[in-house]
Amino acid sequence: MIGVNIFSAVERTDPSLAEHGDSHFQFIDCLAGPFWGQVGT
């Protein structure tokens, strides 16, 4: 199976909560921090 990365290839630095109007994808695509770094590993 070929791996596909749907998220942006950037260094994430935003530990804040989602803003009103952010989609789930936008929220997950910009998260950073120890807790969120475990997601998907």
C-alpha cells in the first residue's frame, strides 16, 4: 500500500484550541505540542 499524507508538510507550532468556524481538518492540520504529537503515530 502506498502512503498518502493529507496534511500540510510544515512545522506545526500552534498549541491553541480551535477557533470558531475552523473545520476539523483545519484544527488537526495546525496542532502542535506533546499531546498532539502522538496523534497518528
